[in-house]
Amino acid sequence: MPLAALASKDLETLQAHLGHYRDVTLAALLAVVPTGEPQQYLYQPLKQHLSHMGKGLRPALCIATCQTFGGTEEQALKSAVALEMIHNAFLVHDDVEDNSECRHRRPTMQAEHGVPIAVNVGDAMNALSLRLVRENIPLLGHSLTQRIYEEFEHLMLKSLEGQALELGWVRDNRCDVSEADYLQLILHKTCWYSFMHPCRIGGLIAAQDTLDLDRFNKFGYFMGAAFQIQDDVLNLVGDAQRYGKEIGGDIWEGKRTLMLVHLFKHSTPSELEVLQGFMGKPRTERSADEVSWVIQQMQDYGSIDYAIAVANQFAQAALDEFSIAYGDTPDSEAKSFIPKLIHYMISRSQ
Amino acid sequence: MPLAALASKDLETLQAHLGHYRDVTLAALLAVVPTGEPQQYLYQPLKQHLSHMGKGLRPALCIATCQTFGGTEEQALKSAVALEMIHNAFLVHDDVEDNSECRHRRPTMQAEHGVPIAVNVGDAMNALSLRLVRENIPLLGHSLTQRIYEEFEHLMLKSLEGQALELGWVRDNRCDVSEADYLQLILHKTCWYSFMHPCRIGGLIAAQDTLDLDRFNKFGYFMGAAFQIQDDVLNLVGDAQRYGKEIGGDIWEGKRTLMLVHLFKHSTPSELEVLQGFMGKPRTERSADEVSWVIQQMQDYGSIDYAIAVANQFAQAALDEFSIAYGDTPDSEAKSFIPKLIHYMISRSQ
């Protein structure tokens, strides 16, 4: 299937489908939050954060994959919700680690409640994701639930490994990061937990031991890489109102994105020196003029266009890989949802 | 058994016993750390932190309880190590939340590696504690392992609830905290994960469904309260070299301890006003003179002596409760270890 924007009818179907997955996920997400004390310093901010759930790509992918392989929405729901919960835990800690002020057009947890409470709320989200995994037992049994725990354990460690690389490169102002390093970073930081594991867990629940879950890895990696690079591009050229985060925020935070890696590679030695000097400063000492200069350099060297092209290539590769990873399943609504999701994701503006 | 310092022979036996539990725990703790990348920004600092393991009260209590109820060290080991791992995760995030510089005579993770990497390392310790729980399956089977997961889920949430109270009271400068509030705080923050659950999990592994695990709750609570109050006292009057943390650190951090709660209650209105003003300042604006004044006030009002007396009462209550919770088990080396541990704990100077 060639990569193109969705026809308006397809877009409507996709949005309705995604909206349904989002609705069932959000309801179950809020239902697992304890109603006891302490509300003010823990469960109230936690619940408020969850209530601003995004598009719900991860639970949608998990449930749709389960359905495509013959399982039901009900069977996949607890795991899908656990994925959304752990995603929120990562976001809250991510914002502490990056010292971010704004997400989804709202102040981050740490901006609103301070670093100590934000770290603690993220930890509680982590614990609640495990409760959700456990709640699979009545429907799926001990042995299958145990396999899901293992998938979660793997996705947690991979994501934290990717995060460690990103934080370390920023802290030590590493300006020798290559494109291969960057892809390794996003494989760990994004692809495992956001795309590979949601598919793996959906497939696992539907087909249990009859399916080699590694069949989803390439597909999830390609989709994740397309998503992350697109996300980084939107951080630079998006509309702040729609995107919900500060434009250029990644540059303020010193994140190693594909555009920055491209700029490292193409800058002249003297430009690289200026860039290194800028990247070595603490965030508070960076000026808006300097950030604009970095963006201008990226534009001049075609770094942004390059990243857009790479994101599109990954999206196309994901579409191709979809026919392999999901090829032997019967046609269904859920099955046709997944490639549409790739089209939607790559053409999104927020 | 009356509360008294241990005879030197008993102290030697206790220390050898505790040292053995510590040795087996530390070896298994280090063995679970992944040897792959990224070492520099994740697994190396994580492993280094684990290598400075303290006395190992939690794993000791878990293994000794399992043995007392007829189980083996081998059966309890993975869970004991998981308890030590999650304890380390709490410590690392605790130091971020409290902005602490020093622990066990060493710089904290955040002082050495920065807040972002410290938050991420704590998250990875959390994930590794779950891996350790999962590693119970070959020896204990799915169903019992699942019960251990549930115990962990409960201890995580209870601890985070306690932590939320502590952080919230500091942030909002709550000076109306009562002794009952304080006991509620340490029940959640300390007692569940450090004392009640280690006993519960040890008993669960040994006796499975034949034991009502709630039998350990009072014992663990009394022991935990004695431990925490003693710890808070040492933070004020201990020897910095032996104790390993900054003396008066809790006052610098604004922590609501039993001494502070006692001082709130006994201060004159004008003294309370000064105290509230001091407690309302950010840490960096507090002076050593002010901290000394608070300690002097605590001494003048007998707040420290009061806390020591309460800690001793809890230790005595733990000893009395021990004969109920463990009373129906046959005599054994492991069984006699536990009350000795209480004597040791309450007379410790570090």
C-alpha cells in the first residue's frame, strides 16, 4: 500500500475507531485509581494527568492486534490500559528529567506540583500499571498473565535504557552522536514500549503459544521510528497550539534528534564549535536567538527536510512490513485499522 | 522478653547471622544487574549504589520468617533480594525528592549523577525488583509467585502513599501535624515495605494458604515505628561519621518527625510563629543558626527524650507481639534471630 494522506471517509472511520479504543481505555484507566487517601498529594494529581489522555495509539494498537489475530477487545483491555498507564508514568518522569514546563497545552506535573510530588506520582502510575496486568488473571489465567508481566518487564527496562542514553548524551554534551546511535536510542526509548510491545502483547493474548511474537518487532520498530522522528519534526515546525508543547523545546532541552545529528554531520568545523558551545550550556543560559540560529542552520542544511523524508521512509517500511507481520490473518475491521493508523500518524499535525 | 541491650555473645551471634543474610542477598542483588549497555549512564551507577548495601534488615526479616515457619533460605531468597532492590529504588527517588546530598557517607545518586539520571536509575531498580519476583516461578510456581506480586504491588502503593503525605506536608508547610498523623505517615512510608511485608512474604512462602498473613501486621508496624523513630532521633543526635548522613538533615529538609510534631504541640504561640516561618523557607534560605535553634528547642522541651521513649515503647510492643505472631512455631536459630534483631535495632548508633 503506498503512503498517502487518508481519504476523508477513511479518516472518519479511523477516527471513530481510534475514538472508541480511547474511550474504553480512558474509562478503565480512571477506574483503577484508588479513591482513598492521600488524594490531594497523590491520587488527585495522578487522576487529573490521566484524564488528559492523548490519542491512545498504544492501547489501540494492542487491542486491534489482538482482534486481528482472533482475540477480543475484552481480552486485551487490561493490558492495553496498563500500557497507557505506564506510558503516563514515563511521561511524568520524562518531564522531570527534561525539566519540561508544558505538555498537551498544560503545565507538566512537575511545573504544577513540584519535582518531589511528580517523581512520586510517576512511581504510583508504575505500580498501578502492574495492578492492571494482575487484573488479567480472572480472564486470562496465571500462565498467560505471567507472560504479559514478562513483556512489561522487558518494555520497562528497554525504555529506561533508551532514556539513560538520551539523558547521558545531553548531560555530557555528546556531539559525536551518529544516525545509527540515534536509531538505537529511539529503538529503546520509543519503539519497544510504544509499538513493538503493544503488538506483541495483543498477539500473545489472541494466539498464545502458537505465535512467534518476534514477528512484530520489525513492524513495531519501523512504525516507532516514523512516529518519533515525526514527533521531533513537529517539535520544530509544528503549531504550538495544536502540538501542545513549546516549539523548539527539544533544542532548549538539548535533545539529540535526527535533525541535530544531521546538523552535527554537515556543519563546518567553526559552526560545529558554536553549536557545541551552545549545546554545552545549561538550559537557563540559552537564549531565544541562539535557539533560532540552530533552527535556521537546520533549515539551511536541509536537516528538517531530511528528517521528514526519513520518517516517511520508515512509515512506508512499516506499511510493507505490515503485510508480512499481519499477512496471514483474515480480513477484519481491526486489521484494516492498523495501516490506516500509519497513514494518520505520519500526516498528523499534533 | 524485656527490652535490653544484647549481651556481647548474643550480639556476635546476631551479627554473624545478619552478615550471612546480607552476603547472600548482596550476591544475588548484584547478579541481576544487566551486563549490557548502557553501562555508563544506567547500570554502572545502579550497581555501584547496590554495592553499598546497608545492614539488610528487610531481606533478613523475610528469610528468617520463612525459615521460622518451616521454609528455606533458598525459597525466600529471590523475594528477599527483590525487597532490597525496591528499597534501593525508594532510597534513590527519596534522595531526589528530598534533595539530599549524602547517604551512607557517600554522595547520593542525584548529587553524583544529577537528577535526571537518578530518577531513571530508580525506575530501573523498580523494574529489576519485578524481574526478581518473576524469578521465583521455577522454584515456587505460578500461583505462589502471583501472591508475591500482589504483596509487592501493595507495598509499593502504601509506601508511595506515605511518601506523598510527607512531601505534601513539607511543600505546604503543614504545622498542624499531630502524633496520630505522624504514626499514620510512618505506617505507610516505612512499616509496610520494610517490616510488615518482609514478614508476610516470608510467611507466605513457607506456609502458603495455611497462614493468615495479617498476623504479622501489628508486629511489623511496631517494629517499623520503633525503627523509624530511632532513625529520626539518630538524624538529630547521632555521630555523622557512623550514621552516614548529615546530622540535622531532617530539619534542613523540613521533615515532619515525631520530635518536630512534639515541638509543634509544646511551643508557645510566639515560638510556633518563629518555627513556622523557618519551616516555610526553602532549604537554601535556612541557616545553620536556625537549625541549631530548632534542635535546642527540641532539647529544651524534651522532644528528643520523648521520641526515644516512644521508640523504646514500640520496640517493647514488637517484642511482646513477636510471641503472638511467631508463638506457634518450633524453636529454631532463625526464630531466635528476630527478637535479637529488635534489641539490636533499638540500640544501634548507625
